[in-house]
Amino acid sequence: MRAGKLDRVITIERATTVIDDAGTPQPSWATIATLRAQIVKQSADEFIRSEGGGTSETAIVFRTRYLEGVRLDDRVTYDGASFDVKELKEIGRRRGLELRCIARVF
């Protein structure tokens, strides 16, 4: 993987629970790693849901160096937006990782 193509910075986050000042558990996101990445493909599709509302869904594929332990319930934050990880693909033998992600805007 060529370092020159890794021209973006992404953050991989995992869902966690923190205790607030009142002692109540609150859902939160913890940073797992901050990585250099390449955007491979980006597209936007409009979906009309049966509930009568419209949803805009943006799909994006990030390619980065291999990182052990990334899961499908993690999320990627890039350029102020959060993306759910929908698919993980290992490139070569732990040479790289493709993260296929989707962001939804309601």
C-alpha cells in the first residue's frame, strides 16, 4: 500500500457506556484508532421508505493499513460525518483493510 494515496484521516470508534455526574449510564463512542486512509468509492442514493419519509444514504469505501480488531458494530468518523461499518475486507495477508461504510441522514 502506497503511503501517498493515504491522503485522508479517519477515526474508528466503538460504542461504549459512560457514567454521567448523576450516576446514570449514557451511551458514548470511544476512539479505537486514528488512521490515514484513501477514499476508494463514494456514491449517494435516495431511498423512499414505506413509512412515507425519505432517507438519503451515502456509501463510502475507505482503504487503510491493516488494523486488528475492527468490527461491524464500529463506526468511522470522517470530515465531520459518522459512517456505520457494513463490511470489512482484508487486503492481501493483513496488508490493508477496506471498510465499506454507510451514513444515513434522516
